[in-house]
Amino acid sequence: QVQLVESGGGLVQTGGSLRVSCAPSARTLATYAMGWFRQAPGKEREFVAAINWSGGSTLYADSVKGRFTIFRGNMENTVFLQMSSLKPEDTAVYYCAARLYSLSSESADYNYWGQGTQVTVSS
């Protein structure tokens, strides 16, 4: 089974940057697409970004385009989300997720989820 371990959340000021990471279990194949989602208190979970581990293609939510970058590390299939120009509305618990092959912006398409990491952006 796929296990996802997230890290890197924290507190930053508006306009600052933060990088979160998601490390899959060692036996996870590179054919899994990875997604990042976030959920703020009182709101539904929303799509942030996704990357195809096979081909390097990416998807981004309109709200983060130009500010966030998803990329894959070259060791142990770790996937990163680099967040820049952060805004208070980016405050949420950020979750990584995995599914086979295709990119998707739909949370229901993902089979495996990390525990989440808190990102807080102060005004």
C-alpha cells in the first residue's frame, strides 16, 4: 500500500514563501500522479496542484497559478509544493494525495492521502 508522509508546514507572513513536501513509501512506483489539496476551517477541500510522475505534466488551480509550483524530487519520489507570495487566504491544512497515472483536479479520483500539514499565513 502507498504511504504518504508530509512535512514543511508552518507559519509565514503575507508575501512570504514556504515549501511543503510529500514523501511516499519506498516501494511506490513513479507511475503515480501526485496532487496537493487544501482545506481551510469551514470550507470544503479544494484542489491546489498536481503532477504526473511519469511525464512531468502539471495542473494548477487558478487561485495559485503563478505563485505555487509543484515539482518532483529525484530521490525516493518525493513531491514538493513551493508556495510563494502567500496570502492569508492560503491558510489551510495541505494534503498530498496519489493516484495511478493520470493528472486530476478531483479529490475523489485520488486513492491515497497523507495526514496533512498546517500552513498558516499571517496578515
